[in-house]
Amino acid sequence: MNFVTETVAWLIDPANWVGAGGIPTRLVQHLLFTLVTLVLAAVIAVPIGFLIGHTGRGRGLAVATSGAFRAIPTLGLLTLVALWVGIGLNAPYVALTVLAIPPILAGAYTGFEAIDRKIIDAARAVGMSEAQIVLKVELPLGLPLLIGGLRSATLQVVATATLAAYVADFGLGRYLFEGLRIRDYGEMLGGSILVILLAIVLEGVFALAQKLVVPRGVTAGLPTDIRDGSSRSRPAMESTIKEGTSHVRNE
Amino acid sequence: MIEFHSVTKRFPDGTLAVDDFSLVLPSHKITVFVGTSGSGKTTLLRMINRMVDPTSGSIEIDGADIGTLEPVKLRRGIGYVMQNSGLLPHRRVIDNVATVPMLRGMPKKKARDEALHLLDTVGLDRSLANRYPSQLSGGQQQRVGVARGLAVNPNILLMDEPFGAVDPIVRAELQQELLRLQQELGKTVVFVTHDIDEAFLLGDQVVILRTGGKVAQVGSPAEILANPIDEFVATFVGADRGKRSLHLENHGDGDIVVDETGRLAGVLVGERSSAGSESKAGPRGPGASAQGGDSR
């Protein structure tokens, strides 16, 4: 039997789809773990990223720190934290939050930085307070890039969350570690395929979200964009000021 | 009334943008700061709503030192119109105009109603209210910018090269619109431009600045044209190039005005006005006025 038939056999075996160790349970565990990790990382990274993006200060420090964070091998950090806090989910939460912070941080501050300074300046000049500038101008205009950061973090976390099974009976990674231990390559490959599918689905969700959060005024270069609700995508901050109607005729 | 008292601004990098500047900007008049880049004109404007704070000296609005006022509150009471309109790209035209009144606590519905009226005031069709700024032409965006500046019915309107980025035909249109609005509204307008023709067209008081925020000459357009204080001003207003030394030539049916090089500058209509009685209401293209000819 080759890997492929083994894998298919494993995936369609009804016994693998029920119970505490079944695919649905582990899929949900894996998904929830990913979401909680992302929320933890976002709670830490987003305010810091907004602060950096808004003030323009501390960018160098953030880049250096995120670079260092990225360089930390997640498995090593996981083992280290597990030795300290013990077996269970705490160690994977810590290790994967550290993994997820840099892309979210980068998404948050680049989102703010990409906004035309003239818009911010005008918002301040007409009398918006700093908090209002962040909430009413920078946040909506920077959201697409922040979502982009979350998207990239999600992809990394959903793949790396398999490591949670290294220190806990948890998530889709369990199939990988178990398959490796008992030399069941069908189970390993099957587990991997499930992780990949989950990643693709999440990727699709984020791609859609990223499109939806681009403010309409930014995408709307043409009057028809509003009326027919076409989902023409444009880079978030591209200048779409068009004079005259030649543009319409060209379409 | 806005008063500058010995205002100096040195930026952290050492640039001296404004040097010991004192001036009174009369109420209900248009004061134009004109100069080349680096003359500190925008810095002067931005000091009035505390976007820039002076290094020394003080600025008073109707006798109150603005240094003691809270910047955000001060700015909400002053209209501000900038180049490229500075509109929020993610908000519709009507919401852009209603932004500041809503910040000041006006209910949304009332703010939007008033915003519609302001669109009428600045000559925009109400059908544009629900468009986004990116869907408007440059001139239309600039009108929205003016409407937003007027939204809180401020006494003071600051305009930072507002017509600098639109084409000459639209610019001329917007300039006339501003003069019309000013006749109706009588705001204290502070206008920054690098275009001397625009300055002479719009300004009741024109302030010509040289590099480093030093005043070269202050006066009405007529005073400055008639008596440029030095060579710098003469060069700046174009008096030395013959651009403004106009004379009449008779061409059968009527008089035409030509400059020193013989290039057509305009036609003479009506009676020759006596010097100094120039009125705001009449057509006042600086090149077309016979004033320049008189001064020679």
C-alpha cells in the first residue's frame, strides 16, 4: 500500500470521525486554539502597532524586536516554556502568541503609515483630537493592512499549532506526532492534509474580509462602483482621483 | 481681528521659518500671505490654529492669547481649507462637510441638513452629497473643502494654497466664487499663495514675505503696485519686467491694454477709475486693470 491509498483510507475511515480523538473534535480544537492565540497576539500587538503608526516613533525598535521574535524557533520556545509551566496548553499559547505578534504588529503600523499624511494633517487641523484621528481616520483607512497582518499571522499559527500536540493531547497535530510514533504515514499525511485544508479555508475567509474592509470611498473611483456594488479591487491607498469621464468610456 | 506680536518660529532642525513677525489682520477682510517656498507663509497660517506653536511671541484672536487656548477646541472654531482638499477619503461628501459640527456635538441629522445647505452655498449640486471625494473632480473637491471650512460658521477661515492644485480655468472660477462668498459672509480670511496675481486679486491686505519669514511689504494691492518698497518687491510683483506697466493702444472700435512688450493684456471698458478708488465688486484682473499703467 502506498501513502496515498493509506491516507485516503485513513481519511474515510468512519472510526476516525467520531469520539474525543475524532477528526471533527480535533479540527474544532485546532481552530479554537488558533483563534485564541490570534486574539492574544492582537491584544498585545495592535495597540502597540497603532501607537507606533500614529506617533511615528519606535518603529526601529519594533522592527528589531519583531525580527528577533521571528528568529525564535517556535519548537524551542515551546519546549522551554513547557519546562517552566508544565505540560498542557499554556506553553503552546505562549509560544504561538510570540509567533503571531510580529506580522500583526507590522500590519497595524504599516496600515497607519500608508495613509497620506495630508489626510491626517487635515483631520487634525479641522479639530479632531488624537484619539479621534486614530479611531475615525487611521483605523478605517489602515484596516486592510491590519487584516493582512492578521491573515499572515493566522496562516503561520494554524500551521504551527500542530506543535501544541507536542506537549498536550490536542488539535490536528496529534495525528502527526502519533503517526510518526507508530509509523502510520497515512495518518500523518491525512492530518497534514486537514491542516492544509483548514489553512486554505481561513485564507479564503481573510481574503474576503480584506476586500470587504477597504473603505468604499477608497475603492470607489467610479460612480458605477457604488451603484452596482462591483467588487473591483484596488490597492488600499491608491489615489483614485480621476477627472472627467474618459475613464468611463474606456471601460 | 488677528494680531501677531513679534512672532518667531525656529524649527527643531534650526530653520528659521518666521522671524520677529508683527501684523494686524483686520476682521472681515481677506489677508493674503504671498511668497516663495521657504518664506514661512504656511507656518504663519498654521500658527493661527496652533498647528504650529511659535518659539516666541504671541498671537491674539480678538484680544485673547491663543497660547492659552486648548488647540483642539480652537481648531474646531476656525475654518481650514487646504491644498488637495484634505477630505477624508472614506467618508461621503456630506459626512465630510458635517464632520466638524458633529465633533462639536451637533446631532447627525441636523449636521447633514446644514451640510446640504453648505453645498448650495459653495455652488455644488446636492446630487454629489453621497459621492466619495475620489469620485469628484479636483475643483469639486476644493469646493467641498471650502464647505467643510465654513461648516461651523467660523469667524476665521484659513486657506492654505487652496486653489494651487486645480487647473487655471477652474482656479479662476474658484477665485471668483471665493470673492462672491466673501461678499456674502464677510469672514476674516487668511489666504496663503505663491501666486502674486492671486494675491492681488483676492487680498484686501497683501503681505509679501521674503525667505525666512521676514515681511517685505504690507499693503493693499494698489499701494504695493504703486510703490514697491524695494527691488525684491518690484521683481516679485513683476513691475520690473514690464508685465505690469500697461498702456493703451487705440484700435478703431476701442482701447486695448498692452504691456511693455506689446503683448495684449486686456481691453479697457468704461471710464478710467481714479487711483485708489478701486472697488472689490468690479472685475479686477490685475493685468487688465488700468491701474498698472497709471503707476508708471
